[in-house]
Amino acid sequence: MTETSMIKIEHIYKSFGSIRALQDVSIELGKGEILGLVGDNAAGKSTLMNILFGVYAQDRGDILLEGKKVDIRSPSKARRLGIEKIHQDLALAPNLNVAENIFLGRELARFRLITPKTMTRKSKEALEGLGIDLGNLKRKVRYFSGGQRQAIAIAKAILFEPKVILMDEPTASISVKYIQNLHEWIKHFSARGVSIVYVSHRLPDILSMCDRIVILRAGKKVGERWTGETSLNEIVGLMMGID
């Protein structure tokens, strides 16, 4: 972990009726750290990500951002605090164009509408920062490949310079040839001090990409390992509850 803490999750609980999704989960994320979050289905990964992004409110527990307690009650509040999320399904609108997708929900700046020309220019700059040229940004997103849509989703996330990016299964919708590009982007963000939570079932990616790994099982944190001091077998064992 880096010396500077970006986020502290302290004793988080969350239930849905009789189902205990998270039980006493505490995690710390350092500035510029790439933290892998792993666990089998129903381990609580998505619930925790949704709490950090304001989709759900925790039942108990605290979240501290740069040492200050924060109350994240909506995705818009999360974004104002500098927390972005790249969803597994990319959360793009296929019938809108590239620039409209990148600015979706952020068309206002100081109570004034951002012009389509400005949206296009800033979207192009964000994509160029990723080394991506999509050509005509007025084309509808449905005409782009999975890898290209991934780039659009990432450009949308980084345009407003977030402090934290939550990545929920970021390789699920892209081909193998684009995964290396994704990993290079993640390392680039980390080097700039952006903290990243990386959720994936692709454990080799987790081991190669992340600084540290937190393992959840049945809503509980059951392990935490530095990637250089663990193995695939140990991570799988912790996920499955096998000694």
C-alpha cells in the first residue's frame, strides 16, 4: 500500500432482507494503488462497489475519502467526490454518439449547457490521451466494437480527472487483443496518482496488474495479500475456503 490513503472502508455491513451481502468489511486503498477485489459469485464484490459509487447505502460502517468521512448517497455525489465507475456492461447508450455518451449526465457546466462542439472537442482530447482515434465522434456507439466501446467508457470516466476509478469486470466485454491496452491504461492512471479498484474473475490478470489483493467470501473479507507474496493457488483457496 502507498503511504497516502485515498479511501478507507471501515466495518461496512449491508443486508438485503435476510441476505447478508457484506459483514464487517474493512479495506484501505492507497493513492495510486491498483487493488484487486476477488471472490466467487455472491461474495459481495458488486455490492461493495455499488456502495462506493452511491448506488446502495451501507447499513453500518464508514467511508473515509482522503481522511474525511463521506456520505455517498448517489452516483452523482460519488462523481462530485472524484469517484468514477466503469461498469461491466459499460453503461453506454447505443443510440447516442460518442461525445454524447462521454458527457451523458454532465451536459451542464455552471448551469449552462455544454455545446455539442465543445463535447466533441473534449471527447477527442480524452480519447487521444488514451492513444485512441475513433474517427467521427458523431457516429452512434452501437457501430463500434467492444474494445472501442471500452475506450469510450474509460474516456468518460477519466475526463473529469477522478481520484478513484472502480472497474467492475473491465475485460468482460472486450477481446483478448484489447486487454493489453486496458492494462496499459490502468498503469498510466496509477502512475498519475489515480487509485483503482479492479474486480475480475480473471485471476492471472489480477496477479499481474494489481499491487494488492483483497479476497471476499460470503460477504466477509477473508484475506489480503501483496501480489508478489502470493500465488494463484493461495488466492483460489481463500476464495473457496480451502486451507
